[in-house]
Amino acid sequence: MKTAPPPHTSVRRLRVAALASALCLLVSGCSALGAADDAAGGPGGGMRVTLVTHGGQGDAFWDLVRRGAEAAAAKDGVDLTYVGDADPAAQADLVRDAVRDKADGIAVTLAKPAAMRGPVAQAKAAGIPVVGLNSGIDAWRPTGLLEYFGQDESVAGRAVGDKLDDLKAEHALCVVHERGNVALEARCAGVRKTFRGQTDNLYVDGTDPDAVTATIASRLRQDSSIDEVVTNGAQFALSAVEAVRQSGSRAKVATFDLNKDLVKAVKDGDVQFAVDQQPYLQGYLAVDALWLYRTNGNVSGGGTAPVLTGPAFVTRSNVSAVARFAAAGTR
């Protein structure tokens, strides 16, 4: 069985302003300060932002979040640190590290909001603005975040439930790959709320793809009435497709989230649809929002409303419209 990634994984730094300064000095002899200002497109050049997610290393979904954050950092001349840990206590420690490092802004995910309350309070006490993304749409304001960028998971789940009714499904299996993750639980609860058929949750070990496939296949063999498997991540949808094949089940597969491999599965008809929450956009907006707040005092949604990045259905009829972006690693 594969183990979860060790604490403090997925670390990347972007030194855009510093690189621009060095290049400027070599080419034209200008000052480092001027180069930093130019790289940022104005005031705020060289500000340091830390993005702390609950994603593990090598997860394609979080690669999209990181790429979006890096694109915004490059545009704004921001020095970006990206860190992630699936363990809530370790994620909280990463936020405290950013506070001790005197970051100019912090972006966090709230998969398990209780763990973030203390570190966010420490950041605010230190005068560091904190924004949220991806997980915790019901918790970002009580936690004290400045802004939030993501999908309303309950709304997305209810939309999937309606979609399953349209497809005449009768018994859905909602696969949860991380127990206690509020976003995943909200999705499955949303499906259950609107789907007129039966909905069961199945909890799997998301760190072990082979175990995910085996667990889903076993459940399908046990209950032949299951005619729809709904997963909470693109890679898990592909595992579900294999589980359906292994079990000989008649079940169809649908999923939340999208990546380039899933695009092909939708094109081929192996996956009925995906609900795209646009993770690249979430990472981009989180970093850009902190830069805008520091340089121009902007607060998206006025600090009272989230900025929604989904849900959007990707089906066989419209998947070609996003295929080239997915191939480039941005959808």
C-alpha cells in the first residue's frame, strides 16, 4: 500500500522579481529596485506570498492549482512559495511557518477548517492578509479570511443529482477518497439531496490507486443495483472505469473535477461527464487577489461573497472546447 506523502511536501518557489533584477543588471546595468518594480508592473514588486493547500505531492489536481498560482505570481512579480500537506495538523504548521517567515500574504484551503482557525488568527494578528480557495466555502468567513475563490460544493452536488435524474439513474455510489474532507462530504450530500434514486457513500484510500479500484470493484460485485459511480476526482474516475470493467458491472461513471486524461475518457464515452471547478483559476485568483489587496486595496466580493469558479459540466458534446487547454495543463 502506498503511504501518504511526508509533511511539508510539494514545495516550489518562484523568484520572478529577483530573476528580472539579475537579468536587468546583466543586460543594461539598471538598478535592482527598478527591475523589481518593472517585474511587478508597478508597486508591490517582490512581495512574498505563501500558498498552503491540503494536496499531496504528485496529485494532478493540485498541479493545476499550482500552475495557476505561478502564472499570477509571474505576472505580478510575486515571490511565491507553494506548500501542501494532506494532514491538517501539518498543514496548520505550514501556515504558522509562513507567519514566522513574515509573508506578505497567505492563501489557504479549508478542507478541515477547525485546524486552520488558530494559524489564520495568528496571521491576522501579524497583519498578514489571508484568502481561501478550493475548500471551505461555508467556513471562510467564520475562519476570518479576507476573500474566497472556489466552487460551492453543495450546489455542485445538487446539480449532479439533477443530472443523474435526467440520465435515468437509479442507484448512485458516491466515492469519497478523503474521510472528513468537508468539500467531498458536501458534494455527496448535495447529490443525495436532489437525486431521486438511492445514494450511498463509499470511503476509499485516495493515496492508493490500486486499492481504490479494488474497493469500488468489490462494492459493485456485491450490489448489482448500482448503476452510477460518482467520484470526487479525475484520477478516481479512471479507477472507477477500471473497477466497472473488472467487476462486469453495468454502472456508468461520472465525476467531479477534470484533467487531460479525463478529457480523453469523456471523449471516448468511458466517463459520462465531469464537473469542472477550474483549479487553475482558483490558484491564479488567490495569488492575484493578495497582490491587488496589497497594491490597490481591492477585495473581491466585498469580503462578504465568494468568487465562484464552478460548477460547469463537461460532457461528450462540449469536451472539445476545453481539450486543448487540458492538454496544455491549465484545465
